[in-house]
Amino acid sequence: MNTIGSRRNFLAQVAFIGLSLPNVLRADGNSSIPTYGISNVVKSSENDYRYYKVDVPSSTPFHIVTKEKCTLNSPFLPSNEYETMGKPFPINADSSKPVALIEGKELGLKGHIEVYDLPTGYRLKYKFSPLIEIPSHTSVSSDYLIDTQKILDELPESLHESLVKAGAKIILAKDPEDAYYHYAPSQKEADKNKKPIQNGKWVGYKDGQWFDNRKFSHAPSRNNDLTIYSPEKYEDPLENLIVDRKKYKNAFKYTLLHELGHVIGNVKNHADKADFNLAFESDKRRLKVLKNNDVAYAYVSKYEAFAEIVCCFLGGYPNERKRDTLCSLYECSEFVRTKVLPDLGLKFSENDVEKIIENHYVAYS
């Protein structure tokens, strides 16, 4: 039951657990705002909520609660949002300033979560990447929002700043209806007529040919110019089931980095440059047999090749796939390494690449 009362009942049970004593710190660079840590994480057996116990120096407990439906303005729920006026945080006459800061590392976040004491109750805020948007017609879980932020936190700062400056956006939504069809309603009707191509399969690789007849609803993410659309759940075209992205964090990371590869390519139309076209055609002629079927998707088009290579440089995919992608598409990889990434503040020597793939960086033949 999603009510404040049910959360309070749960927290009453939590109170019997021996949690550590409060540890009050001071905010870096701002000694007037107290900073608190999180001592324990408790998961409710009735739902997917998690309660993060904040070490407040008060008899009134305070927990940060993750939400099933959140927005950027309301990413988390305070467990006792209606208890204000100094319970449990100091009173602040200026409601535009936070009364407390909570260290975000236990939630996997950098920096602090801000606590505001408003006339309507406590509110929690966090400064998420300006790349992230959650449109007003949809919502996502706190966990999906956090997972997205964690991936962006791993990007080099220079790259993140370049993407923000270019106007890139990552649109988060709960499902394909909100992520794709909301923006392209005509595609929903077109998808009704799509059928599997081969033995019930929508997508695959056979006899040197890649086939793909997936519906929009089958896509874990899509991009349009500088915008990425990323639903929290989508339809698996192979298993005919609904995939919850929160349960497949590595796959989500790889997908998002791949889509960011498309965005980076679109900023200056890198994949359309003559030198990259020549490199892609040369790589295709040189390689007679694929070393790894996972690399097949990179050969669908020069755009997919570019995105896959960038994904590898940004830390996506297991080592074997990184190695086979960069060495199979060696000339394309060299174009990205020497002519694209340096403009984003990213410099990789050949030795750096060999450390990334844990192997020799040479062209496959």
C-alpha cells in the first residue's frame, strides 16, 4: 500500500533494529548547513521501496524512501514529510535554502541530497545531470533515475560538459508508449503490421546478413539527432517478455553508452565524413570472417559502427567484445581515437587501448 501511514508502520518495525548512532558532519564549504550520513538501508518486504536511515541527532527518525514513480523535482520521498519545524532538522527561516544535506554515496550518488523545510512538509532535492529529462506525461522509478545518473557520473567531465553544451538530452520514461509513441504516434500503427522475419525472430544474424524488423516497443533505447529516448521497461523481441531495466544494470549501461555514441557522432556528423566512410569500407573488405557474432551489429551501418566504437572507448561491453570491435573495425577505431575523441578532451594512446582491451591493438584480417 503506497501511503504515508503504511511507511510509518514499516518504520515502527524498523525502529527495533539496532542502528548506529548519529554521525553529524558539517557541509564542505558551508558550515551553516549540517551534513548527515546514512547508517543503514532497509528494504520493505511488501514492495520495492528502500528506506535509507539518516543519522539525525534527534529522537525523531528520518528516512529517505525510493519511489516507484518519481520526477526530477521529486526524486525521493522523506519518510516523515509532514513533520517540520525542527523535527528532526534545525528550523530555517528561509525556505529557499536547505535545512540539511545528506551524503548521497549510499544511494550511489555523488554529492549531497538537499532537505528543504517547506510549509507543506519536507522535500528532498538532488542536482541531477542537466542531460536528464523526465517529461511531465510520464515518470520513472527512483532506482532507474539513479542508475542513469551513475552512468553519467562515470563519463569524463570534459565529455559531459561537451554534451550539455551541444544540447544533448536523455529522455527517461516508464515504457515505450511514453518514450517512443508519445513522440511518434504514427509509428504505433505501423508497428501493428510488423512480423518476425525468421523462425519467430525479429532480429538476428545469419549467412553474413543482419536482419532487423523490430517494433519501436522492442527497442531498449532510441536516438534522434541529439536526443536519447530511454524507457524503464520494454518488450524483449526474443523472449516475448517485459524487461525491467533496473534488473539488468550492465546491459542498460552498454545501451546508454551506445546511444551516447550516436549523439557524439551527430554533434558534428562524424560518421558522414569522407575519411570515416573510407575507413568503414576498408574494414569491411579486410575482414572476411567475424571473430565474434556480438560484433555483427557494428557492421549494419557506418552509424552503428561509430556508436559501438565510442561505447567501447567509454567503458562499455566486456573485454572480449571491446577487443573484437576495436580490432575488427580498426581503421574506424583509429578515426574515432585520433580525430573525434581528442576534440572532447579524451586522449587515448595505443598503449591505453591495449590496457582497455587487455590485448594487442592490431587490425584483424
